[in-house]
Amino acid sequence: MEGRVSKRRAVARALERPYGSRCAGEGRKQFISSVGEYYYHRQNDAERYPEIFGKPGADYIAMQWSTGEDKRIDRLTQEAYAQGYLQPSDFGAVARKAVETVVRSERVTVRSCAS
């Protein structure tokens, strides 16, 4: 539980950073890393808990990653995607699954990080 709280806190800080730091250099690296870390753990838990604990595990972990803060993080991720600050291909395979699901119905409206 403490791990989830820590991941939420870290990704929320990343999603609240100034937009200008999201496109290049160390700021970009930290932004993508924080978002990826959060979604990696969320997706990994969603896959592993059912394998280990069956349906009760699946139900439990789905509830654990469905807090108001998780919904806020998803919305901020959708906004970052729509504004061109991130794309699913920025992430490793596990995190990418979760990010693809979160941004599935979003459209990129601006290419903020285009050179």
C-alpha cells in the first residue's frame, strides 16, 4: 500500500511540473520516467494479482488502483497525451499497455514537443 502511495505522489509531482520541462533534457527524462514507473507498477499489479490470487486478487488490486488520485493521474496523463507531451511508445512494454488504455479515447490536439 505504501508503494502505491509513493508512486502516486511521484507521478503527481511529475504531471504538475512546468510544461516547458517536459520536452527535452533531464526534465523530459524525469517526466517520462515518473509516468512510466507509476503505470508500470499499476499494470504489473493488474496482471500479477489475478495470476497469484485469482478473481479475489483481481478485484482487490483493481480497487486499490481506482482511487480518486488514480483517476486524477489518468486525467492528467490524458491531457499530457492530447497536448503532445507523451505517447505510449515513450514507455516500456508493461507501462505502455496501461498508458494505451488510459489514452485510448484521446486525440492529440497539439504537438507541444515537436521540434
